[in-house]
Amino acid sequence: MSEKGDIFLRARGRTLDAFHEEAELQWKSPFYFIQGADPQFGLMKAWALGDCNYGGDEWEEEIRLTEQAAKAINKLNPKPKFFVLCGDLVHGMPGTVWRENQTKDLKKVLKEVDKEIPLVFVSGNHDIGNVPTSEAIEEYRCTWGDDYFSFWVGGVLFLVLNSQLYVDSSKCPSLKLAQDQWLDIQLATAKQRMCKHAIVFQHIPLFLKTADEEDDYFNISKPIRQELVDKFTEAGIKAVFSGHYHRNAGGFCNDLDMVVSSAIGCQLGEDTHGLRVVVVTAEKIVHRYYSLNKLSSEGIEEDLMDMIKQE
């Protein structure tokens, strides 16, 4: 349930109240959702200054881009099942001066998303800190909801993870252990094939191109990466969707599709500000990245039908 003053339902109790599990356990028909990442209010100015440790005292351009994303999503027909934001909601780290106003402005923009399209929030490193503390994670939970949780839509199990706990949990080891134990239970459910598909959302990619690539700021370190890849593969996870890279990337490891989506906000490469459309059919998970301009100016109904036909 949402608290007084909330503008959207937040995940709590390790699930998402927007979807009632009893009604969503069975597969019915193909559907789609929208994935976005890194609106990161404040980064564009920090990047322009060449100092990403700077919290960013201006974010008018990020507001405009996120407003454009919301309007584009609202125009889609049929409506997506949900809109997931894969982390770095704002740029200001916990405790920094502009964080509160960045958060306030992002919530104001997201209020414009059609109320029939639930919002799903994933924690990023800027949301809980590069070295998260229990206090920072609690602040995130109070602001955006649980940092990890699961929910069902149309017979598909979705898992939302706090990937920063896999990067550095030195200040909150008990919280990482709790997520690990919870994840094992969720993966056991997926492995028992109680779901049509199982899909993971997290901020930091497992890898950018190949599962054996070298460690990088933008991926999970090799030992933990391999552990997660093995767990996900064994459980039959079909896809992992992430952000963090501010560029489109990704690749396969056996049947696991690692999808890295570029940002709504600041671009660090040659991609455009955009969103990913993900179609889930009985047999496949098909996705395409669209620029905000294309989503805003053109209907994608034909593309949706084409992706569904790929079943």
C-alpha cells in the first residue's frame, strides 16, 4: 500500500502491490513493458564540467527528457504492463546538497506517467552510494521502496536486485546476506518452472559484451559475476536488464541475454536518449531500443506486432 503523500505504489514486503500475485501467476497472452535507465538528474552538467563527483546544481535538461519519456509512454496503445527504471534516478549521492531537490523534481515528473502504468524502481549506485550503508538503503526504501523484491505479471516472474551489494557490501554485510538468501529462494521458484519466464532487473550489468571480459567500473567483478551467471543460468533466467553504462551494450552467455540499455539522461557514447520496449511472448523475450524522439513522434504498434510475431 502507498503511504500518505505517495504519488505511486512502492515495493514493500519484497513485492509490488501494483500486481496481485494470485491473479498474475498464469500465462495468458503476450505483453510488453518499457525499460528506462539513468534519468540521473544533475549528471549532464557534472559530465560537461568533467567532474562526475560534482553533484550537479542544474538538471533542467534531464527534467525535459524525462517529461518527454513520460509523454511518449502515455501515448502507447495498448498500454505497457509497467515502466521500470533501472537505477541512478538522481545524480546526487546520499548526503549531498542537491539530492533532495533532484528527487523532488523527478517525482514530480513521474507523477505525469499514466496511473494505469505501474512504476518499478531499481536502485543504482547513485541512489544508495558506491559503498552503501544500512542508513542509505533505508533512505532509499523510504523514498522509492524496497531495494530488492519480486513480482509476477502474466505468468512471468520478475526479480529486482540491489546490484550495489555485489560491488561493495563492506558497510552492510548482513544486508547482502539477506538478499543472497532471498534470491536463492526466488531462483528455486524459477527453476521449478512455476513461471513461463523469469527476468532480472538490476542497475549494474553482469557484463557489457562477454561473460569473461575484464573487470570494469561498468560491470560486476569476475568472481561474483560468474557466480550470478551460473545461478541465473541454472534457474532458467532468460534475461537480465540493466543500465549504468549510459550506452547500449550487452551479449549472451549461453541462453542468458544480458541487456544493457542507454540512458534517458546523460549519454556517454553515441546513443540517443531513449527507452527500451520489451515484448514477452510464450517462447521469447524480444526487445528494441528507441530514441525518445522516435517514440514521441511515431506509433510503434506495427513494431510491437512484428516482435510478437517473432514467437
